Amino acid sequence: MSALFEPRTLRSVTVPNRVWMAPMCQYSAEPSGPDAGVANDWHFAHYAARATGGTGLILLEATAVSPEGRISPYDLGIWNDTQVEALRRITGFLRSQGTVPGIQLAHAGRKASTERPWRGGAPVGADAHGWQPVAPSPVPFDDGHPVPDELTVDRIHEIAGEFAAAARRALDAGFEVVEVHGAHGYLIGQFLSPHSNHRTDAYGGSFENRTRFALEVVDAVREVWPEELPLFFRISATDWLDGEPGWTADDTVRFAALLQEHGVDLLDVSTGGNAPHVRIPVGPGYQVPFAARVKEETGLPVAAVGLITEARQAEKIVTNGEADAVLLGRELLRNPSWARHAARELGGAVRVPDPYHRSV
Ligand SMILES: Cc1cc2nc3c(=O)[nH]c(=O)nc-3n(C[C@H](O)[C@H](O)[C@H](O)COP(=O)(O)O)c2cc1C
């Protein structure tokens, strides 16, 4: 028996195995017009392939709660009904394959309005479908980035409302899991970290103030997201800013306990993204210890992510109790049927679509 292929139940949702797909932006929607932010054939084929490949749960990419919340003009959005309709086609197919459909709800804050990564990822202006970004404080992400507009308290409340509206739409679109994107230096992460949050009002300064917006978003989402469905939160466990003011692993553990009290069912533990030019000790499973620490010290279920590529490596993370599930990113881009290969290697069982029965 393989622990990686044991089901895992969160609230009323049972995920068939612990091989989950990490959210990965495809930057492949229309940048403007009636189809802006609408999932298309690319998104359908991309997610469908990972579902037929046996992935237990798929977290759709960072999907913006408002047009200004997109990382690039080409991101998926979930602020209108056309977008919901297109997403419903994807969730329907994922469910037909026994894969649990989840979606990451996001606002990019000061890291919004950039070019697609394969075109350099630089900030873009109105001539390339761009816009003026917003943030907790008027501090640019890096050289060459615009100074973002500082959010008013009214606008902060509105954005929490946009997350709730997005969660309502996600339910309507057929998702069974919602993940709030609090990681990688996007808007919520910008509030959490003293590196990017220089406010002196109720949303900046102390730990309590810096976590206020994140918890308001979680509360707003939890209020509309059904009791029986799980809510995830993705965090960057550290800014990797040794010796400088920043978000730390200790902050993460303290915050995880709060998230749990506010109805979060699982912490998806990543790192980095808020401060450019930091040194990150990248290597196999390098972020797993951050997830394991949260689980051990708070009891909150966690998912581990980051350079998890081998079946036995993933199995060990789950067997050791370091994480409840593994999230795979780039390895699932390389191999959509990673779960099937891992099941074969580990002696686990995975659903195989009927038309593929001769490949078992
Ligand atoms: C193409 C691409 C797009 C990504 N988009 C997102 C995203 O939308 N939201 C997010 O939280 N992380 C995003 N990430 C980070 C991944 O979710 C994951 O944390 C990271 O790739 C490390 O896992 P890996 O080593 O298995 O790829 C992206 C990564 C890649 C490669």
C-alpha cells in the first residue's frame, strides 16, 4: 500500500489521493474585450490532461477577483458570468474523472500589470493592456516597477468583498475547493510583510495589523463558501530576508493558528516572491520543512510544494507526516500522467479512464 494513494477527506470532500496539482498561471486568456479573463480551449485541454492523468485535486491557476488584480492582462478572471460559464466546463470534466476541482483566488497588488513571463515579465502600461497597480504602501516591487497607488481603507474593504464575490462565483462554477492566494508577494502577502507594508493605520505596523486584511478576506470568503467545502490558504512561509524586516517562519506558525480559528482547512506552504534578489536555497523538497513545522506546531493540515518530482520522495513526505498532500507544479507540466506513473512505482491505485484501459 502507498500512503500517497490513500484518500484524504477535508470537510465533506474526499480527494482520491495525495498527488495534487499546484496552481500555475497559463497567461493564455484574452487581455481585453468580452472574453477578457475567460478560460478557453488551452485551459480546458491543460487541466483535462492532468485529470485524466490521475491527479487527485487540481488547483486552477491564480484567478483574479478583479481586472486590476491580474498579474498580466492575460490572466484568468472570476469577476463576471462569462468567466463562470467557461470554468464550469472545466470543473464538470474534472469531476467526471474523479478529480476534485479547486481554484486559487488572487489579487496581484503591486505586482499586477506585467507582461507574460515568456515575454520578459516587465511591467506594462495602457498601450499594452496594462493599468496602474495598487498596494498597501506606495513602494514599488523592484527597480523599473511603477509606484503603486496606496489603497484607502474603503478600497481595502471592497477588495475583501471582491474575494467573497469570487468565491460565490467559484461555487456557481462547480469548484469544491477555494484557495486564497496569500503567497509570492501578491496583494495579501504585501500586507503581511513589513518589507512591503509601511502603513501606520489599522492595516500596518504590528503583526495583528498586518494580518488584518488577510483575515478579513478569509472571513469574507468563509461566510459565502459552504460549511461543507474546504478552504485553503497559500502562504509564503518566509520572505528569505535574513536580517532585514520581513515575514518569517515564526510569523507563519503564529498566523497558521489564526487561520485555523478563522475556518481555513489546509495551509499550502510555499516561500518567497515578495522581495526580489534574495538568496533562496533551492533544492529537492526545499520548502517541505516549513510545511512540516506548521503541521507539527499547529495541527493544521498542510500541503508541501516545491521541487517534489519523484514518487518515492513524495511518498516519504506523506508517510513521515510532513504534509497531508504534495502539490506538483512543473513536473506535472512535463508529465500530465505523473500520478499514474507514481501509482505504478509505489503499488498504489489510481483511476484510469475507460478508453485508456489497455494502457494499465
Ligand atoms: C508556469 C508557472 C506558473 C505559476 N503560477 C502560479 C500561480 O498561479 N499561483 C501560485 O501560487 N503559484 C504559481 N506558481 C508556483 C507553483 O505553484 C509552485 O509553487 C512552484 O512552481 C514550485 O513547485 P514545482 O517545483 O513543483 O514547480 C507557478 C509556477 C509555474 C512554473
